[in-house]
Amino acid sequence: MNDMGLRAKDIHKIYKNGLKEVRAVNGVSLEIKKGSSLAIVGPSGAGKSTLLHLLGGLDRPTSGNITLDGVDIYRLSDKERARIRNQRIGFVFQFYHLLPEFSALENVMLPGLINGQGPRSRGQGAKKRARHILKAVGLEDRTNHRPGELSGGESQRVAIARALVNEPEILLCDEPTGNLDSKTSESIYGLLLDLKSKTGMVLVVVTHDERISSRIGHIIRIKHGMITDR
């Protein structure tokens, strides 16, 4: 059996709300091969974001296992799992989570600094990589602007650049254009697909937009925490 790639096997995530149980993810199994792309589609509250967080090591499943290249990530220590998130997985969220006091360049540099690029040269390695990736997402002339000086589309491009600065193998996107108009959304998805084509990274996108998902490639649909055929 080829264990390369990201796999989920019989994943459950149950939240307790007093005496009530909420089954956010209910027995999901899937395989995401290296170099592939996947859209996870479903209505609000279907469990899409929870599943994405589980796949990315952000939240522990109640039961089941998730493996990356054959290694069960939830059998690793918190430190080891954090290292995987920093070095091998990039995250893009609906809300950009940019630090308002930092420039676009400084926001993009942060994962590189955490990864230890160029600590003895005051982060010059991280700065060089950040400038390069900002240019790749079309923001070469906005590097010194703070988030409050950027449009929504520009802010999301900064967030994408930040997610890519450590050259991850996997990019997980949770409704990345949920706050953007249709024209800007098309631009962002065009950028993501172009970057995926150039880098060969795995691209996983959570969305409720069927029109957008059809551009991604393979689609799975989630309803009530389960994969469904409609």
C-alpha cells in the first residue's frame, strides 16, 4: 500500500454541549494524494471547517486517525505536530488573521522566523523569501502597507503569501473568499490554482460555492458531518 499523502480513516469529532452531543464529523474517510486538489463542499454547519482543522492538525479527532505519509499525526507530541504545521502545511482562512501593527512584509515573514530562517542575520532569509512570495501574488508594491491600508483582496493575498512562505506541501483553505466580492473571489481562486500548478502542492479548499468548487478538481460533499453523494 502506498502511504504517501494525507489520509483520514473513520474520523469522528464529537463536541459536548451539556448532556447533548454534537457530531461535527461523523465517520469520514478520505485520501488526498500528493499533487492533487480537492474541494470540500457543503452547507453552513455541515462539518467542513471542522474536518479541515482535523486534517491540518489543528484539532484532535474524538476517534479515528489521520496520517501524513504514513505517520499518524495525532500520535505525535504537540511540539512535533506544531513543527509539521509550520513546515509542511499552510493555512488560509476566511478571516485573514493578519497582525494589524505589522506591514504586509512582516506578516508574511512570521512563519519563516518561527521556522528559524536566518536568525543570525536578523531574519534576512525570511525577509528575502517573503519579498519573493509577495511578488508572486502580485503585491510587490504593497510590502510596506499595513493591513488597514489594504483591500480585502489584497489582505487575502497577503494571507496566502504567509501560508506559502515556508513552501508547504499542503495548502488548506477554509472559505478563502467568503468575505470577498465575486470578481475578487475569481482572482483569488485563479491565483491559488496557478500557484498549485507551479509548485505541485496539494490544494484543499472548503467552500459552499459549487461554481467555485468545479474549478478545483475532485469534489467531496459533506452533510451532517458525513460524506454524501449529493
